[in-house]
Amino acid sequence: MTQAQAVRRGGLALGLMALGLAAVLGRLVQLQAFEHDRWAAAAQALHEDVIVLPNQRGTIYGAGGLPLARDIPAYAVALDNHHMTKPELLISLLVQEVGLSSEAAHNRVYRASYFTWIDRALDRAAGDRLRQRARDLGIRGLLFFDTWARCYPQGIMALNVLGVVGVDGEGLAGIEQAFDEVLTGRPTVYRVLRGRDGRVVDIELEDPGAPGEDLVLTLDPTLQQICEGAVAYGVKTFMADRGFAIVLDARSGAVLALAQAPSFDPHDPHSPPEHLQSWAVTQVFEPGSTFKALIGLAAMDQRVVRADELIHADSPYRVMGIPVHNANRYEQYGSVPFSRGMNQSLNVVLVQVAQRLGIDRTHEYLVRMGFGEKTGIELPGEAVGILHPPEHWTELDLAMTSFGQSVAVTGIQLAAAFGALANHGRYMPPHLVEGSGGMPRQVASPAASLEMRAILRQGLDPQRSAGLPSARHADVPGYGIAGKSGTGEKAFPGQGYVAGRYIAGFGAFFPWDDPDYVLLVVYDEPKGESFWGADTAGRTIRTIVEAMEEAGVVAPITK
Amino acid sequence: MCARLGAREVAVDGLQSKLLVLSTLLLWTGLIFVFSASYPLAARAYGQPAALLTRQSLGALLGLSAMVILWRIDYRHWARVDDILLLGIFAAAVATLFSGVAGGARWLRLGPFAFQPTEFGKLALILYLGGSLVRRGEAITEFRKGVAPYLCVLAAFGIVLVLQPDFGMLVLYAALVGFLLWAAGARLRHLCAAGALALPPLVGLMAVAPYRLARILAFLNPEGYQDTYAYQVYQSAMAIGAGGIVGRGLGASRAKLFYLPEAHNDFVFSVIAEETGLLGGCIVIGLLVGLVALGYRTAQRAPDRLGALYALGASFVLGLQALLNLAVVVGLLPVTGLTLPFLSYGGSSLAVSLGLVGLLLSVARQGASRKTTEATG
């Protein structure tokens, strides 16, 4: 074989390799040109971590500029378990400085991971101490990230209004949830390039983010604290399942206090999350006799009755053949002035007054007072209540509505309607955020509401023995408090009204002639010595006003 | 070019300078990417990012010396010592089996240096086969006298390579032997018969060593084994794919951050493709193709049959090894462990690649001198 033949043969074999080369080039084009996006995405997912750090959340202020909830700098502490050293020392350090149980510390330290959260919001002092001690002891692997912790400079209060913030900085209930977007701002986003050994190679700031906006509430920390104490004490004393107290600014409809008991305890892991909701906003009940004050306002406004007009009050009074009784069904009252019927809370009197108004007018007044629709208060989960359309009402429905049955209301609806009575007939939509609130509307004439307030004042005035003796529990001398108690039997599906299970409430305002404050206190199923609204909620009204005086919020009017 | 010089004083002609330019380009490209691909590993293992680059540079110096020596020596002299050389390399290869290096026992330690005898074996094998085949002459067309002796040589190396184990190198050796026999005039059916003879033991080996089977499985279903057998191949495809057309930029590979094992070594091309994209990858492949083409040109211009066989052998072994490595890296072949000539980390591999270029230069030089002689005489 000649040299030329050998070279030709060699060239043939080398030429065959070109086929292989074409396959390699084809594959490169496939990977790099056609499948590039897919591989780039897979690579990014593998090589990069996205770290999202929340920015400072907006502060929630109360009335008077006191911060109720504010973010303070904290550390989010994590552990790189693979690069950790001296695990046993680390466990004891976590127990001492972070406050973990030794079991929890053990579980977090001995975990096969590059990343284990130790504490998502450790305060700076403890964090700095932890870092320093870890350094001194030669413990490696702890990671510190700057973050924020929600703190409550006025002490923990009003969580049923404020809500809380979750570990990822998200609002979980209340104002924190309703205004989450405003309060949160934009988080800072980092892209972290990691080697497979877990080592950070590069950190890139993708979005610097922005802090959240502040929010000013109408809530008055002093009043809130007073109400929380008073209602908690009431729930205990009257052995109620729960209770709430609302204080409104009579002229603006601003919610100054919205307290409830039991309330959410952030330090108790078993505290039920529903305690973060204000049940005065999210749940409905039959208002009972407190409703009579509102029916009375409508009747005075329509001039279908006068304060001193005598009305037959003996029971039973039959409506559509059904007997309607007074609360004390055995006592006969004869004919009483309307004002006395109101203060003695005589159902028979109110039924006749409502009959004079008729179904349509009664319904219209209730709608104008805000029943059957949301008040628009800035809390999540507000209930609508039940106010049937007038075409579905019978005369019996009208009669029962006159003493607060067959309708269902929320606490905030009832308080706002009392607000209209207090505010010279002008309904101010209740609101929690400074400067908000819906359109006010005139519900009744100033004269009619003044006259109605005067009647209600008589019920509490110890100088006039117009009302039930028990109503005077709500009075504090010198403040001109006026109000109406109510004790409603609770209705349950399929059982109707159940004896022994009551909603006891008291709606009030003071001073009666030109009110500054509207108060509503309600207890659910008081089981103590008395279940009557005046004996329970009425006493709490007095407790609240006395505490307001003590705190210097109000002073008696000596007139 | 320099016709006025005498036959023994011929200057560097066009072919030689092209060979020099291409191999220099490949050498520098290799050093750059060995550094880029190895510095995370070097920084972690030696505390010095350039540690592996330094070692590679030593290999380069050794290889350049070898290249110059081979270039300046008339290749015909090798015919006198080629069998002794091959025997020496074989002895060294056998010695690796007793060197006690855990895992892949491919290395032989010489003081502070470790080298891989079977890498040098490629060069020795070309020298031996070339000389021996020329000496054998027309007997090559017979199976027993022509083909069988070389099969015995191959089998001897084969046993060592299987024991090491270095399956990829065995494939390369076998292909090289087959190629040079074919070029020297062996009959195709003899070569096919030899191949058929080798098939059963190969299949047996595959069945015995489970990792080989795993590699085949991984090759057949890379997505399914992306976290196990096919991890390396999947990471390689990811690196290459993520590189796109123009790449992440020099030094910006992420695969080398320990996601891709052997990123600086067998899989250095993945890093090249990730950092410089399809464009850079094609340029590197173009350099390799150019080198093989120049090798073929050298064979065409060789002054004699021995020179032609040497040039063909050197071009073939560089080309095939590059092709096998690339095919593995892009996922077209199961993982073999072959390096990419000039570009992968490894002093022995680099030195031998430069040595092969030296052999090509030597043949080109003698070809040029013959032309000059013909022209002047």
C-alpha cells in the first residue's frame, strides 16, 4: 500500500468523525439556541435563592398621636446546620438568649438543612448578645438578617381592632389585615447566588423596596384601656360568655373604644384566633329593649305620640290574635304616659306606638338608622344583620320589632343608631380611621331627638322615679347620662327563643342635652345574680364613666 | 519559503507556523478556562484560586519542551526505539495498578509530580504502530501476521486499562490501533472480525461494573436520573443551555460552583459554553477542527509513509478524543472520563497533546525540507 493510499484511507476515517462533530454541533444549537430559556430558568432555580425581607411596616397611631402598633428593628435568626460548629454549646445558647425550650433548640440545631429559622423576630439587644456570645464561644453557622418586629408601645390592647402581623409580615386580622397593602409597603428583595456547597457567592439587590405608610386611628388608648378593663371585669362578675363595649364620639361617629372580653392574648399559643375579630362588628344578635329608644325616636319625629300622652299598658295586648306581654306579665299598669312606658320598658306601649307608625315608616326609619346594611367600619368581616323587607312584614313582625325582636343587628350598628339619637338626629357612619367615614344623614329632627333624649334621661335620673329602679345603676351623678337597657332572649335555629339565655345590653350617651359620648355595652349570656341589661351592662356603663372621670377624660357638669 | 537555505537548515514554513499558531491559541484558551473553571475548587481546597492553574502551567512548560524536542528531532529516529518506549510506558501503566492510589488508579507518582502513563501511551503507541507497520510492509493484509500482533499489544494495554479502570482510554486506544491498521492497509473484514472478537468481553465488563451500567442508564434517561446517575450530565446540559448564544461572560460560570463535578477537568467545555455561549464554543471547536485538518495536511505532505502514519495517528487521536469528550459533555455519549485535549485540566493530557503537535511539526518540517531539497536539487 502506497503512502498516498494510506493518507486517503486516513482521510476517510477522519471524515467519518465529521459526522460525529455535526451531531455535537447540532446538540449545542439545540441546548443553547432552542432550549436556552428552559435551561436558564432551571439554572436560576438551582443556583439562586430569592430572599424577601419585609420593610418597616407603617405605624398605627391612636387618637392623640400615641403609637398603638409600630415596627422596631429586630433580627431574623437562622442557622446553617451544615456549617454549624459546637452544636451542644449552641443549644444552650439558644435556650438562654432566644428563650427556646431545650427540646425545640435541639430539634432546630440537629436538622439536615442549610437553613433553619431560629427566631423570625428577635429583638436587637438579645440578638446582639447572641451574636457576641456565639463569636466568643467559636460557634459558627448562625445567620442574622435585619428585620422588624411589631411592638405595642401602649401595651397590648385593642388587638380585636388592630389584628396582628404574621411571621412574614402579613396582617392577619383587623386593621392590620384591612390596610395590609398600605401598611406593608414594598419588601426588599435580594437574589442570592449560592454554590452547591451552600456558600454565598454573590448577593444582588433586586428591589430596595419601600416602608409602609402610617395610619391614624380614632381609637383613644385611654378609653380603650378603660373599656377593656371594665368589660373584662363585667364578663367575670356577671359570668357572661363574652362582652363588648363601644365608645363613639357622638358628633363625628369616630370609634374611640372598641373593647371586648375575652380578648386575644398573643402570649398564649392556645388563644383562639376568632378573638382577634371584634364580635361587635362580625356577629349579630337581637337587640331587645334597647331598640325601643330608636322606635321612640321615629315616633317622636313623626309626631305620632307625645311624651305625656297616656297609653293603655295592660297586657296581654293581642296582635293578629297573639298575646303580647310586658316583661313583668303579671303586673297591670293601666294607662301610663308614653315617657313612663318607655322607661318602664313596657312592650305593650311600644307595640301601639309602632302600629301608629305602620310597617313602611318603621322600616324606613330603621334603614335610615343603618340597619340591614354594613356601617362601613374599616374592619374585615363586618356582618350585615337581618332587617327583612317591609313587604314581608306582618303586623306581628312590626309589633316584635318595636321591642327589638325579629331583627338582628351588630353592636356597631346599634351604637351608631344611638349615635344618631345623641347627635341631634344626625347619623354619622362609624369609623376607625381618622378622617374617613361615609356620608352623614339626618335621620330625625333635632327637636324630636332632644325630646327622646329627655325622656331617656328621666329613666336614669334618681330625682325622677320615672324608670325602673335598676336603670339607675348606669347613672353617674353630674354627667346627665341617658340611655336604655335591653335584655333579649336568644333565638336559636329550630328552637325559637330559649329561656335563660339572654343578650343583655345598655345603650347610653352623655350629657343628655348635647352628648359628647355614645356608649354601648353588651354581654352574651350573663349567668350571675341578674341577667338584666340594666343590672349588668348598665353597671359597666357606670364603671366606664367613673374611670373616665378618674383618668381626667371627663368632669361632672354641675348644673 | 526560505529556499536559499540548505536542506538541514529549513526555516519554519507555512504549515508549521499554522500548527504553532493553532496549538498556541488552544494552549492559552485552555489555561484561561482551566483557571476560570478551577478557581472555586482551588480556593476551597488550597486556599489559593490559582493553585490548579499553576499546576497546569507546569504541564504546559513540560509539554512545550516535549513539543520542541519532538519538533527538532527527525521523526525517523523514533523507529529505532519505539518498541522500547512502548514497553517502558506499559511498565509504568502496570505500575499504576500497584501505586495504591485509592479510586481511579491511573496515576504514577514521581516525587512531587503525578503523571498518567496511559496519556503518554497514546504518543508511544503512535510511534510504535507507525514504525512497526512500515516495517511489516505488505504482511498487514494477512490477519495472523498483520493484524493479530497488534491486537495482542492492544489486549495487553486493555487489561491494564480495565483494571485501572479507564474505559474511555481503552476505547481511544482500540480506535487508534484500528485506525492506523486501516490506514496502513489492513483489510476491513479483519478489522471487523477483531471488533466482533472484542464485543463479548466489553459487554461482560459493562455487566460487571455497576457504575458503567448506571452511566448507560443515565445516558438513556438523563431527566429521570438527574439527581443520581445523570447528575453530572444534567448539570452539564444546564450549564451549556444557560450559556445561550453569547454566554454569561468570562468567569461568570455558575456550574463551576460545585454544581458540575469535574468542571475544570472532563467537563471544562461546559464551562466554556456557559461562559462564552454557542459562539465561544464554536470557536473552540473550530480551533480543534483546524488542528486536525492541519494534521491531515501534514500527512498529505509527509516525506514518507512513516511520516504519514505518524501525522494521521496524531491527528486522529487528538480529533477522536476531542469528539468523544464533547459528545459526553453535550450528553450524546455515556460518561467516559476522557479529557478535552489542550482545554481540560491535567498536566499529562496537556503535555501529550503538545507532544503530538510536536510530532506533527516534525513531520511537517521534514516534508518542507524534502520540498526544499527537491526544489534546490
